Amino acid sequence: MRLFDTHSHLNDEAFSGDLAEIVERAEQAGVEAVVVPGYDLPSSERALELAHRFDILYAAVGIHPHDASSADEAAIEKLRLLAKEDRVVAIGEIGLDYHYDHSPRDVQREVFERHIALARELNLPVIVHDREAHADTLEILKRAGASEVGGVMHCFSGSLAMAQECLHLGFYLSFGGPVTFKNARRPKEVAAQVPEERLLIETDAPYLTPEPHRGKRNEPAYVALVAETLAKIRETEPEQLALATRANARRLFRVQG
């Protein structure tokens, strides 16, 4: 299978000691492209650095809702400059996280909207993080005009009804390690219903490691396990699922084959 991992934090410190080996294992597993999203300014800069260092890596830049309080005017301007660089394919990882509330919710919402405005200004898709904030996430996507640039709901965890709303906005839905977990009933039910042309796969490495490696550090090579599980859920061949999700990712991020 030839695969596209649409979300992997290879800019995380967890990979500082063996990154070249991680990339090599990904290539050996058939991974031909990986998007590395930023989650604050340093990680966004690191993502871009890695995208210039490794041919299969592409960068996204943005400030995660955990760090929304740090997204002042200077930070947004720095993101604007980074986003204009070659090999930056999206604005992200951005959105809302009402589980941890590391930043006040009103600040998260404001910063989310500012990121979408930046994406529209630069004509880049968005990579959206939504944890326990489904209603507000949808409201902001609609109000801020995110459908103008589109994007992906990263590691989608919402209901089928929410999935349909996101699809209506022109978004893609991405699934990762949780679809391999035995108790992950809802992600599996939703993943079975997503139109093939709107489906993406990811690892969210180093987090959310798929079975049978759950509990260990995740890495892009394991996106093959996600593809195999999704193929079973959708009653199709893994090669067909890999082909479709790779084409979808290349279309969304405008990455040439």
C-alpha cells in the first residue's frame, strides 16, 4: 500500500532522538507523504524545518487551543509569514478543546476564528481539533466561512449527524488509532458511513497508537494499521482504501503525486 498520513507530530520531542529512523520506517511501510502540524510557534517552525529536511514531510502551522492564550497579534503575524513558505500546506492544528480547558473558552473561540481568517486570506485548508466542543466548533466553522477553504476534522470523534454537517461544509473526516480500539463504537460507526471521497487517515503520532501497539509511542508507519482496520469496517480492500485516502489527501493539501 502507498499511504498518506495526514497528521503526525514528528516535531514533538518524543522523536528528537531517532527521527531519521522513524522517517525511514515510514517509507518502508509505504508512507509516501506525512503532514506535520504545528501546535504553537516553535513547533510550527520545527514542522517547516522538517519539511525542508525530509522529502515526504509537509508542514502545517498553527496554535493549538491549549495554547490559544499565547496567540497575540505578534504570534498571528509570525504564523502569517510561516504559512507563506514553500511546503506549508495548511493552517493547523487549530480548534477548540473543552476537555482540558488549558486556555479560556472565549479565548479559544476567538483564536480559532482568527486562524480561519488567516487561512482564508492565504487560501489554505485548515486542520481542526475538536474535543468535547462539537456545537461551538460547527458554529465557528460556519460563521467564519471555513467552507471557503475547506479542511479536515482531525481524529474525528463526533456523531454521524455532526459528520454530515462537516461534510456539508466541504470538509474531510480523518480517522486514526482509535478506530482500532475494541470499545470505539462511535468512530467505527461513523467511519463506515463517510463517503470514500471525503475520507482521510492519520496517526496523530506520538499519540493514539493503534492496536496492537497501543500504549507505545505512535509513528507514521502505523498508519497502515489504521488503513487495514478501516478497510475491514468499510468492507473494502486495504489497497483501495489507501488509494482513495491518498488521493483525497493530495487533493486537499494540493500535494502533487
